[in-house]
Amino acid sequence: MAFTFFQDVNDFSQSSLYSSDISRLASKRKTSEEIITELTTSDVAQACDYFAETYERTSGVDGRVSIEVDPRYARDTKSTIEQARSLWASIGKPNLLIKVPATAEGLPAIRTLISEGISVNVTIIFSVKRYEEVVNAFLGGLEDRIAKNSSITGIHSVASFFVSRVDTEIDARLRSAGHSTELQGRAALANARLAYQHFLSVKNSARWKNLESKGGSLQRPLWASTGVKDPAYPSDLYVTELVAPDTVNTMPESTLIAVRESGNFMGESITQHFDSSRAFLSSLMDMGIDIEEVADKLENEGIDKFIKPWLQLIDAVELLRKK
């Protein structure tokens, strides 16, 4: 489970659910940001307790709850590490995941946190290259921890690879250039499938086998942003076409309902497409569409999309705090 606090700031600002808590904390001269931190950590701790039985029953594979660091720290390694440590210590639950963006500045933070025994949900990954760097940071963190004679048992991580936004951006470029509509709706799946190919190469590597023998748990690929943005595509496209062992898929409720109603699952749907996926992304490059440039653009936009509601949340709490 990925826990996102106050997804709709407007709903929150009009709700009385947290009013008494905000008033109580405001009376203690807490700032809006301190209030948000106290409320989120309390709620996430309760969510961790709720899923504790699932976590124990599955040996830590399921029953996970995520909380993100302040998105304004996406380009700040030091602040990301400091806040992640604080959240981990404050919540104090073994099934917690700290969400850290996979920016260039986030990579060393991920390695440091893993080396300290902090489980991490790495977010906003848009390219195979960046995914490879994320995996290396994770493995490096485990190796650093072993070098300190510390146990790596119980450290979990997922690498959240964003899907639909890739098609949204590349489809728009294909339309703008007048390319065939048959090329649309294919880039995101190809991109994700090649990320999974890298995952398999790591899973079967001597480097991983050594870490596994010492108690390491796989960092699983997590398919994020799997709600279809283009109504012309099947609602379950980014779910049924990305089925494979050791993966996680997060989806909005509407997509979950569509998947349940479609019944389109035909088993594993990734490995047979490795060659065609690589060929398709190569053809995009021939058309002048560079997946790495697209990924950089989407990463910057993704950070902005996290920061904007965060600032709106602070403003909403500030208004309630002053009542």
C-alpha cells in the first residue's frame, strides 16, 4: 500500500476531520509545516499498524505504507537524508517505506538511507537509464551496510517506474510530427518492459546472489501512474500488459475496477516483448524522439506536480491554524 496524505487539498480545507487537531497543535505554537508533519506521521503510523498483520504474514513483501519527504528537497541530497531519517525514527514502524525521488541528487540519498537500514520507495523514474542508477544505488547501499558489519535483513525497497505519462508526452510528439497513429500508446509499455529486463539481469547476477545469501530482499519494480490518460486506450492497458513475477502495480480505483471487470489477464506479459520494445524505442530515436530527453522533462514536471499540492496544503493548514 502506498499512503498519500491529503490527495485533494480542497477537500481537506473544507473538511472538519483535522480541525481539532490543527487547533490543538496551533495552540502549542506549532507552524503549519510542523502540524502537517505531526498529522502525517500519526496517520501513517496508524496505517502501518493496520497492515502489520499482512506485513508479518508475507515476510515483509506486502503490507507496506509509504510517506514522502518534502518534495521541495528533490534536488537537495542533504535535506532529503535528514528528513527521511527523521520520518523513519518518528514513525518507527518496520513496514514503512520512505518515498525519495530518483533525481540525480536523490540517488546518493537512496544509497545512504539503505546503508542505514531505512526502507525506501524510489519515485518518479521515467527511463531505463535512471532505473539502472536507482538499482545500483540500492545494491550499493546494501553493500555499504554489510561493510559496516550490519544486517541487511528486513530492508525493503521498490523502484516506482512511471508509465502512462511517457505515452502522454510521446504520443503528443508523434501527433505533432504527423506520424502514424499506430505508433501511439506503445512507448510507455516498451520503456517499462526494458526496465524489467534490467531487473531480471540484476536478479540473476552474481552481485545480487551474494547479497541475497546475506539476507537481502529484492528491490521490486513498481509500475506507477498506470491509470490510462487517453480514453482511446483500454482502461486496463498498463496493468494487464505489465504482468510479471516480482512486480508491484499501483493504480487508481477506477483502473482497479476496470481490471476486475475486464478479466483480461493472460499471464506474464513482459518478457516476450523485449526485442520488439528495444526496436520500437530505437525507431523513436530515428524519428527524433529521445527517451532520455523525454524522461528529463517528465522528471522536472513530476517534481513540480508534487510541490504544487504540497504548497497548497501548507496554505490550507495555515488558514485553519489561524481560525
